[in-house]
Amino acid sequence: MPKENIVKESLPKHIAIIMDGNGRWAKNKGAARIFGHRNAVAAVRDATEGCAELGVDYLTLYAFSTENWGRPAEEVMGLMELLVATIKQELKTLQKNNVKLAAIGDIEALPKRCKKQLREAIELTKNNSGLTLVLALSYSGRWEIIEAIKRLAVDVKEDKLKLDDISSEVFETYLNTANMPDPELMIRTSGEMRISNFLLWQLAYTEIYFTDKLWPDFRRQDLNEAIIAYQNRERRFGRISEQVNT
């Protein structure tokens, strides 16, 4: 479906993507997994530029989970090197498209070069006012929730927060995604139908869209189709249709 079918007035403010299928894409071509990761950069660029052009406020990409550290060392090292190279390579494009870069996850766990390149890019794009591109790096939903609980517990212990004042709204301020809206649309590529420890708190009422397309083959047309599918759904948030429609 073409972009013209998208209703700009009901765009999701925040789209999250689980970029899955790089390894299978490479295997189908008889190549090493890192070949798939390298060829996924075009999909990242297309999704980012597509969201920026449409007027989406936030795009969060699940780039590297805490569980991914358990992959073969050669693949992890290749991914880290690719991260550094891609951020350098795409910085001009981010600036051209007025994209602000942000990151969530255990950033301190990243190699020194990765942290340096990431922080420099975040600093250089901090005044951009268009799409905010959020990279989830060394991230998992359970890790984020546990870290939030730890910080909250410290504040209770130090009498900065009273137990009776804890609410969903207060708890959200301790999450990595504080000050971001929850995703309204989450896309997962490659045909897998699970959320893989991604944004567990934030996805409570998110519309989920699964596609068989492997991530390196994902393009703007696929993004548009996901958004149109989202716009054709009725979002009830626990209510019934009659309540939503009135």
C-alpha cells in the first residue's frame, strides 16, 4: 500500500522495531551471520528516514539485547565494530534529516570505542527537533525494570520517596524511557511472534505487527504497510467498542 493511504492525523507517535532475521538472511545466501548484520544498515536507514518524513516522533530499534552478549565472541565483536562504523557513517544523514539520537540500555557494558562514538553522536544531534531515534543497546525489559526498582528502592530508603506515593506514573520516571511516550506500534520482522524481552512495561497496550520479511529486506513500503495496518485497528485499552466510538 502506498504512503498516500496513511492518515497523518492518526500516526503512531512512537514506533518500536525488533529487527530480526539478519542471521537467516545471511544463511540463505551462504554467508556468515555478520554479513546479514552489515546488510541490515540499509533497512535501518530506510525505516529512520521513512519515520522522519512521515512525522513520527520516536523510533526505537532493538539493536542489541543483554542476552546477545552470549552469542559467539566473533559475532559480538563484529556487531560492536559495525555499530561504531554505522554511527560514524550515518551521522551526516541524521543531521540532514533533523534526527536526534538517543540510547537506552546498559550503555556502560559496551566497549569503550562504542560508548565514545555513541555519546559523541548523541551530543552532536541533541538540538535536532525532528524524529528521536532510540537505539536499545545491551538492553532487555527485565533488566530495565530491575534497575528501575533498585533506584526507586534507594529513594525510598533515603526518604526521597514515600511508599504510598509509588504509582505507575511515578515508576515510569525510573525507567530508561522516562519522558518518552509508550510505543503505539511495535513491528517484528522475520515471522517470529514474540516480544523477546523488549520494552516489557511499555508494550502493555501497544499494537503488535508481525511480518515474514527478514530485516535486511525491510524497506519503507513495509513500514508504510505496518502503519496502515495499525490505523485500521480499533484501540480499546480495556474498554468496549461502543465506549471508544463515543
